[in-house]
Amino acid sequence: MRIIAGSFRSRTLQAPPGLATRPTSDRLRETLFNVLAPRIQDAVFLDLYAGSGAVGIEALSRGAARVEFVERAPAALKILRGNLEKLGITAGFHIHSAAVGAFLRRAVEIPKLERHEVVREVYEVVFLDPPYDAAPEYAATLGLLGGAAAGLLGAGALVIAEHRRKERPLDRLEERYGSLQRTRLLEQGDAALSFYSCLR
């Protein structure tokens, strides 16, 4: 893997071994950030199921103000920290070693004064890429972001989910999750990106 553009352009990244973590391909990341280009500068970016951190690091490379990485797998966390260290990135991010659902619920409950020290109050861009076979994670996370955790999203926030291009019936993503409405679907190879806008 490599960084596509920005201050770390062409620098390489490591990926966790095995099949438990599936890194977003360079080509799909390029497609994603071509869409995000007008809004990534100075954005607060939330990278859920962060894995190697490739998507969040790409956001930092392109000028995001801050990235919050959420990942619970020890092997992936080790690679993520190693990638940040290798690139010399020491600020502008925070790593949360936690399950995504637990992180979102906790973030909602943090009092506002304390929240500024722990996580940013609102996010402009949220990216989620759970394992394809963990279908319930999609509904649970999108449901939280469109419902109980909607307060973590800024006005006009965008939530993007990476998933299979050809989903099995039980894996299909809904058009709407609470205040989140799917506004765009991009397909590339075996993968797809669903873009959800916050309608609050």
C-alpha cells in the first residue's frame, strides 16, 4: 500500500497479516478521496475499524485537521502505530483501542467540557470499513451514527461505508439509517462505497 497524494505522497504503508483485516485498496482509496477532495482540508475525520490506518493517514496527508482512529485488534493496532511512526506523524491524531459501538456510545456520554480533551465534539467525515463478513456491524454502526450518536456529526457531515459490491440479501445496506440518507453509491472491482449524508 502507498499514500496516494498530499504531504506523504508515494510513501508506503504496512498492512496487518492474514485475512481478518482487509485494507482498502490504493485504487479505491484514490476514488474515495477524489470525491472527498472539496471537504477534506481542515476536516475532522473519524476512521472506524481503522486497521492499518491507511484511510485516516491519507486524510492527514491531504490536510485533515485531525483524525480519530478506532480499532480494537491488537495486530492491527501495532501496524497502525508503526505506520504513523514510520511517517513521523506525531500530532493531529488519536488512537482509540476499542470496539466501534463502545467508542460511539462513550463519546456521546462524555460531558462537553471533558469531550474536548478526549475526542472532537463533531466530525465532518466518517469512514467505516468493518470486515465484509461482519454484516451486523454495518447496521449497528450506521444505526448509531444516524440515531443515538448523531450528535457526533457536524452539519452536512458525510458518512462513507466500504462494503461488497455484490451483497448477499442479508448483507444489503439500507438507503436510510435514522438521519443518514444514502446519496451516492460507487462500485469498483469487488468493492463499493456507500455515501450517506446527515439530514439533520
